[in-house]
Amino acid sequence: MNLAAKMATALVLITALPAAFLAQTKRKPKTQPKAAAQTATPQPTPEATPKATTPAKRNERPANGSAAQTTKPPAYVPVYFYRFERPGFTYPSIAIEHDDAGKGQIAFVKDGNDVAIADPIELSAVTMTNLRNAFAALNFLDSNENYQYPRDYSNMGNVIITVKKDGRQREVKYNWTDNKNAKFLADEYRRISNQYIWRFEMTLARDNQPLSAPALMDQIDDYLKRQEISDPPQMLPLLRELSNDERIPLIARNHAAKMATAIEKLKK
């Protein structure tokens, strides 16, 4: 082979070597793992088996056989009723009703007003004992006695007393009587009305008219001295409270403390 041919052969080899080298050293791209042929299908969460429910009977009775389970029982069922009527008085109409335990309410109209004011009452055990004794002495439900005095004293106001008990009812009306037990009932209910109307007026004064408190203290003191309050010891908690109530004038507080001390002495 001549020199020209050798040089041509060498040139071809030199040209081919880099291509071969690159072909051998070129990395193959990494193959990504094939995705699963099928994606996993989420299995449904087993549902809780519903409890068997018993359909309500259409004629099913309510619990305890009562159709008014949500209705609250009345606070009291009145047995005794008292009314006083006398136009022109400071309180021309007063009505009291209560049960055998002494729980009830008083409703009264003040002169110049048309709307009755109602307030709850809680008669003491002493008051209820006195009332029961008087009704028993009169044999009230079974008696037909007319308690009205022969002469009419309507100018002093008419008293109407009613008892509703054990399916029976009796009502009497009088303005003056010489029957001591019938008179006691009229007097005792007047004392009850004095006590609870005063409580209402004092509560109103504490909240809205504190300057009227001294006059109200004079009034209750006068009632106590004339024994025109049904059960004075029942007034003690309120009088002690008033003696420390800075909403009312000091003179009224001192007066309340003085009356409380006097009542406590009478109890001993």
C-alpha cells in the first residue's frame, strides 16, 4: 500500500473513533417504573347497621298516662278567698286567695287606679293556725248562719269570705258582726292585707322612691303598735334587711332596726 492510501485509511479511523466512543459512553436514560396497571380502587367503608326502630303507635299513651307532661303544676290551688270592697278608701278593692299551706296571692286596687296589682303571699304557720281554728269553730262549710249584724254598716266596707274545699263551696258577706269567730276572720284578713300591701309599697320605695321610706316606716310602726299586722315576727327578715339598705335614708334604716329589736323582745 502506498503512502497515500495509508494516510487515507488512518484518517478514516481517526474520524470514526470519537463517534464510536460517544456511542458506547452515552448513558441510557433511567426508565421510570411503570405505574400499576390499575389504580387501587378504595374500598367502601362498611356502614354501621342501623338499629331497628320500633314505629311509635298512633294510640300510644304518654308516659305516666298524663297528656300534659310539659305543663307545670300550679304553684297553689286556692281554698280560701277573701274580698274587701269599699269605694273611696285608699285601697277600695282587696282580694286574697291562698291554699291550706298559706301560699297564694294578694291583689289590690289603689285609689285613682283602674288596674289591680297582684303580689305573691306566704302566710306563716301561726297565721294559718289562727285561720283554721276560726273556720273550724264556725263549722264554716256546714253552717247556714248569717253573720251580718242586723244594722248595716256598708260605709265601713263589705267583707266576702269564701271556702272551696272537697267539692264544696260556701260564701258569706257581711260588714259588721257580733260573732267573734266571723269577726276574727275579717280582722285577720285585714291584718294580712296591711302586712303585704305595706311590703309591696316598701319594695317600690326602695327601688324608685327612697324618700318615701321614712313615712312608710312610721306606718308599719303604727300598725305594729295597734296590732294590725297578722304575724309581726314574720316581718323580722325584711326589717333587718331594710336596716342595712343604703338606698333608703338613714332615719328609715334606724327606724327599721328599732322595730326589729322590739319584735325580737316580744318573741322572748
